[in-house]
Amino acid sequence: MSLRRRRFAIASVGLMFLFATIGSAYQSIGARQDLESNPAPGELVDMGGYRLHLVCMGEGSPTVVLIHGLGGNVYHWALIQAEIAATTRVCAYDRAGYGWSDPGPRPRSPLQNARELHALLQRAGIEPPLVLVGHSWGTNGAQVFADEYPEDVHGLVLMDGGIAAEVTEHCPTLNCMPRVAQTGADIFLHLQPLLFRVGAMRLFGFPQPFGDNLRFLTPSQRSALIAGYGQTRSADANLAEWQDWDNQVGNVGQPGSLGDLPVRVLMADEQYPDWFYGEDPERWRGYERALLSELARLSSDSQVSVIPGADHASMLFRREQWQYAVEATLDVVEIARAR
């Protein structure tokens, strides 16, 4: 290598290091300022070495517990939680590392999350009966929780997700995701912590899958949601949960495994293009149809509904769509009260 090329290489490395240092400071200062401007709306519960953030509102029994998906935080439930609170007590929380919660111990598996949630509710003095509402990745933790603590759970609402064991056993990739989709998500989730640390995500306004759906929130809610999402630890938690997913979850998802527990499954009718599925789109569409069929047999009181016009994110933010979640939850609440 010539002297000129060596100098160019050294200068390039130096510039990269300089930009990374500036970006890191930009992210660190911005993330701290975000939390100062948007303090935790709920309480921080000591879990023994770390704290989890819990927001409760409303009165009555059973208590509804809202479990967010990957990359989520309590503000993803802002509209749904306020509506349910008019009828009964409802609590949302940030899983370890997300939003205003501290990072928690590994593994970040559905089983770990379920046990952590159980401990959180106990420490916060929230007693059963419980109705669990999970969105996306949160449906996994909800089902595992119901399997681990069946006496505590009096109903489940699973939004655009869920474990169906017979289908999952025949899926060649993670949780029945097409290879193309899984590979894309895997690359992004591994890059995301680095992009946060060097300030790239903050520089580009935290592009994330909720997009223009955030316009349905108030300015203060929108600001707080982005503040919670914009923490580097949230990106770390996102990757950890992705890496620690484990299909070996016992009886969870077996037909009839939830007895006569009221289960309401809500699915988006989002249509994906063929490239999303890869080489064999019909095979993956077959898995999707089988998933709905299996979720309908989780208990003797399982019902599956498809929300018209909904996609994976919009069902949390658009009134005509999140009303399905509210109605399903209140239906399960009424059944629980009658028992």
C-alpha cells in the first residue's frame, strides 16, 4: 500500500471514529433530555436490582394487564387503556429494558417475561383475577403466563399474534415467520443497537413501524412514546428478546390447553406481497390460515376475529380498529365477573 493510501485509510478511520463519538454524545444527551421532558407516567417498582415501570388507572375487578410487542412501551396502549379504564382497573407496563424500565436479567424469553410480570404484579399489590391483553410479541408472554399461573388468569385477548403449537412445530423458521421476513428482521434488530449508539436512529427521527399511526395520539402522548422508544436500552431489549425466543414452551398453544378460559383472538387483515414470503408464498399463507384455525381451538371458549382494514400497528391507534380490542376485552371482563 502506498503512503498516500495509508494516509487516506488512517484519515478515514479517524473520521469514522470522530463521527461515532459525536453521534454517541448526540444520542446520550438527547435520550436523557427526552426522559427529563417526558418523565415516567407511572410507578417504578423495585424488582431486586432493577425497576419495572407500571401504569394503572381505573377501578374494579378483574384487573386488565396490557402487554406490548417488540419495540413497544406503555404509550402504545394509550388509547385502549383510557377506554378500558372507564369500566375496570387496567395496567400497562414496560418490559425490562423498554420505555422507562431498567434492563433485566437474561434470558429475555416469554417464560422470563411471564415470571417477571407475575413478580411485578405481586410487588405492586395487584391481585388476581387478571385479564391479559397482548399485542404481537406480547401475546407469547400472555399465553405463557396463563400456562404458568392458570388460577390467576380469567381471560386472554391476543392481538395479531399467538402461539399455536401444532403449526409452530412444522415451521422451519422462528415463530412461523417466512425466511425473507425473518432475515430482514434479524439484520435490522442486530444493527439497531449500533444505529442507536452512534446517533443514526435519532438523526433520522427514529423511523419505526408505527409510522403515521402516531398522528392519532395527542402531541404529549406522541412525544412520550418516541422518548420511550428512543432509549438505547430499548434497542438492546428488542434484540435480546428476539435472540431469546424459544419455541419449547411446554403445553402452551396446544389445542384445548386453556380449558374453558375465554380467549379472544384479533387478527389484522393485512395482505403482504409475494416477496414478503419468499420462494413459496402459498405455503406461508397456508401457515397463516392454519394459525387462525389452531388459535380458535386453544379453549372451548376461543373466538377469532379479523379486523377489517387493520394492519399490525394500526389496530392500536385507529379508533375504528382498536374498538375491537376494547370490546373483546370488556366481553372477557364481563364473563370473568359472572363466574
